[in-house]
Amino acid sequence: MSSGAGRCLEGMPCFSDITISLDGYVAGPNASLEEPLGRGGEELHDWLIATKAFRDRHGGEGGEDNADSRLVEANVARIGAVVMGRRMFSGGEGPWADDPNPNGWWGDDPPFHVPVFVLTHHAREPLRLGDTTFTFVDGFDEAFATAREAAGDREVHVAGGAEAIQEALAGGMLDELQLHVAPLFLGGGTRLFAEGAQADVELTGAVSSPAVAHLTYSVSRRA
Amino acid sequence: MSSGAGRCLEGMPCFSDITISLDGYVAGPNASLEEPLGRGGEELHDWLIATKAFRDRHGGEGGEDNADSRLVEANVARIGAVVMGRRMFSGGEGPWADDPNPNGWWGDDPPFHVPVFVLTHHAREPLRLGDTTFTFVDGFDEAFATAREAAGDREVHVAGGAEAIQEALAGGMLDELQLHVAPLFLGGGTRLFAEGAQADVELTGAVSSPAVAHLTYSVSRRA
């Protein structure tokens, strides 16, 4: 655990997957408490909500049993713990006492069902909602070290948002990045890759349905 | 030819294809006369230069006879005329007398082999280099009308750059957009889709080689 601290270890991979618009945004313009994904941003996930895997997991019925659904199912089975940014958790920043949404976006029964580690510089006791425990950690190194422990023999998943994924990529903490490219334009908002984003990647595959194209990359670790 | 003027007509489709980095750039930072694709930008086209189709067309030997090569070959066979922006032609702007590169980037034997229409507000006589004639036209409507005539029963190809493709998309002038997503980051430069880009598209397919992912979209015409 010495030199590898804060990074994924061999045999304990980390991955991330996120949906982006064709013009590269993970959220549309004017994101707010009422509209966390900004104008048009909800449509990013139309492909996901249409899948059988998503419906099964959220107590719904039906859904399409297609390549998208099988990918979602396979991803869910890989995840032993989740790391996410503060804004993906609640939209807030700064001290928790000032956060208008301190229990997060995810409702009383969050969809994670595994331990979630939220990146924040502001200390807070863990929060249990449904069968998901949110633990608040300061910095990626601590988040990864604890998430790795929690993940058991499954993988750590960097759920987002854009900043967290960029930081994980730049830090050589990811082994795999999956981009789900939704066939729509948002025209503004939060780009997944801000200016200066860098990583060494190899393309390992592309599959699509009419609803979305999935691009998978392996990411080189950095020393 | 009345109401359709300036737009592609049924049975006379227009398409565009362009290579972008994973972070969405068509050229890297600090593009210049010496380095027209900016820092790192040449690598965007590594996949293309590696294909047999490209080598055949440019008098080279060898090259990979793979899915990438077949796509290039199929695209080339579709093209009857090309529309491109002024910067893609020469990098210049303003009056031609002030353009440091008035005969363009493309050398004495440009790789087009079909009529090329260059968008510019500055009038100029046509320029013939090798078997390619460059005609200088003011505005998309005129460019499309003349390119359509020149294309015969083949298609009009909007070659780039980013601005020309955005304008064609926004104007409902394209039927198809192919994005070749190269597995690299440029970290800055010219984005294909600036803020405000909009179009209605449908994903029609995704294929990949280890070198690049090809995403194909059909674009809705606008009234």
C-alpha cells in the first residue's frame, strides 16, 4: 500500500463512464437546484432510462433489452464503490451548513447500493440514505484509498462530474474511461474536457444503438 | 431550384467528415503558417495516413486495408465537389493581397481532384493547381448552389474547418456528419463545436479500429 497509495493497484481497477452530448457537454446551460443538469441536460440520459437494466434497478418495468442495457448491466456488476465530486452529490460548495441541498440530489433511496465517497474539503459525518452510505473525504488520494478498501474485489467507479473525471484522468487514477455520446447538442454548459485536459488513452472499442454511441478507452497509468 | 436555393436538394446530398480529438478539437493550440494544425494537431490524422486508401490516392505504397481504409475509399467515391472555409484553404483572412499563403496549404497537386469552392468575402479569379480548380465564392448559399452543379450525380462535401461545418449544420445544409474521434487529447486549440452549436441529428452508426472511432449522424434539414 506504500507507493500505490491514492492510485488504483494492479488487479483493483478503476473506471469511469459518463454521458456527453455530441458537442462535449455533461450538463446544459444554466444548471440550478431546480434543473441540476441545466437546460436540455436531462435528455443526455434518455438512452439510459430506456434500458431494461435501468428499469430493473429502479423498480420499473419494461425497458429495452439491447446493447445499451447489457452495457449498463455489465458496468453495474463491476462497481464496488463510487467516488464523486461534491457538485455531483449536492450541487453545493463551501461549508455544509451553507449547502441548500445537504442531503444531495439522490433522494431517500439513492441508486448506488454501494459505498459512495464524496470529494469535499469540508468535513462531515457519513450520511446513510437507503442502503447507500455517503462518506465525505478530502482529496482524491484519500478517496481512492478508502474506496479501494470498500470495493472489495470489485472496481472503484468515478461517477463524475466533469472535474472529478478530469482530475482522475490527469492523475493517472483511471484504467478505463467509457464515453456515452448522446446524439444531441447542448450548445453550452459544463464541458467534460476543459482546456488543458490531458491523458494517454487507447481506444478499445465502439458500439452503438440508435440512442447512443459508447466509446471505451483504456487509460495509461502515470508514475 | 427556387425554394431549395442554397440548400442541398433531395437526391443531391451533402455530407461532412472531420477528425476531432477526444476533447473535441480539430486543431491544437498555437496554429500558425508553419504548423497549420497547431501543437499536436498533425497526430489527428495518423489514422488516415496509415490507410491503404490514403496511400493509394497520394501515390504511396502499402497502408492498412482495414475498416478505416474502406471508409475513406467510400467517402472519396461519394464526393463530386468540395466546399471549404478560407482558413482551411490558406489560413488567411482579409484581402488576398495580404494573405501570406495565397495559393493555400495544398501544394502543386492538391488531393481533391474535384472542384473546390472556397468561402471568402474577398473576390478572386479561380485558381487551378494540378487537376483541382479552386473557385472563390462569397457565402454558403452561392457555394452550395455552384458546388451542387459541379458535383454532377455525386455529393457535395463540406471539408471544414470548424466554422464552415458549424455553419452548414446550423443552416440545415448537411445530410450527414461523420466524426472521426482520434484517441488523443489536444488540450486546447480550435473546437469543432463552439458554444451555441445546434443541430438535430440521429446516430446512424459507430465503428472503430484501434486508431480511431467513426461516428455517423444523419442531420435533419431545416426549413
